[in-house]
Amino acid sequence: MPYHRFVQAHVQEYTNDRVPLSRADYVKFLRFMLGHGLSASTAGAIAKQLLSERNGRYRWRRAAIMDRLQFDLFRAAYRRLRPHFSTFFLNSTAHLQHMYWRNLEPEAFTLKPRADEQGELASAILFGYQTMDRLVAEFRRLVGEDGTKLEHEVFEVCFEKWMHTEAWGGIYFKTAFTRSWAIARQRRTPTCQN
């Protein structure tokens, strides 16, 4: 399947400058996505992302592009099948937390991040939260208020249990999530900025 091959190669080779895919692989992937829900907004985000990388920075934001592709594919399948129950998983926020927590909270680490990378990476986790918030808003538009209510409540309970067992700096994540949750409950567009 072109989608699986494309995603697998990009995930496995994310630290390398080049991904071992041919032009034909990219064409197959594009053809697949065009037939399975690629949105104009995602195509625009891909173009914007690639342009932002011209100076050698911001490649780490590609994880958010993967989320958008996954959502486009999910949305197309959801609209076609109209399931009574569905589940959706993304890992980009966790990836950004694992990679860049040191940049978010340098004072908590013995090995400090380089000063030259802080301008780009200090807000990487916040970028992940904001991107995920926008996807939650997309899901709400897709399935409506009733379709996401139970999922949010279940996640909140599970998240609170995780927070009580976590011994290190999880307060930043809890604060961001709590703000996002409170805003979502008020039916406003969620954001972790405030």
C-alpha cells in the first residue's frame, strides 16, 4: 500500500536528510491521498512546511503534517462508513515531548540545550499542543458535539490518573491540557496559548 510505505519510510528515517523513496513512490502516495481525502488545507500546509525548511530549520514540524494526512484519511473513511464507534491515534505530541522537553524546561536538566537551538525549539511542545487542539476542533466539526463528549471525559479521567503517578515536571502538560479541556467544554476554539 503506497500510504503505508510512505509513512513507514518517513517515520523510520526522520533523522536523516533523505528518505529512501523514489519519485514513483511519491507519485503513488500522492495519487492514493488524492483518492482518499487529501484536503486543500493539508496540501497547503505541506507546501508551507517544505518552504519553511529551505533555511535548514523547522524539519521537526513534519510530525504535524503526518497528523493532518492521517486525519484527512480518517475523515474520508468516516464520511464513507459512518461508524457507530471509531478510534484514532496520533503520536506527534508525545514525540515532541520526548524530543524537546529539555528545550521547554532547560532548568530541570543537567545537560542544557544549546542557546542557538532555543529560538527554534523552546516552543516545540507548545506547537504540538496547538496543532493537536486544531485537530480536536476538526474532529468536533466532523462528528459533532455528542460524538466527542464521551471520549473527552474518558481521556480526562485517564489523564488525571496518569498525572498522579507521574513524578517529574508533568505540570506543564497538565496545565496545557486543562486549559484546552476547559475551552473545549465552553465550545470555543481550543488553544493552549493562554
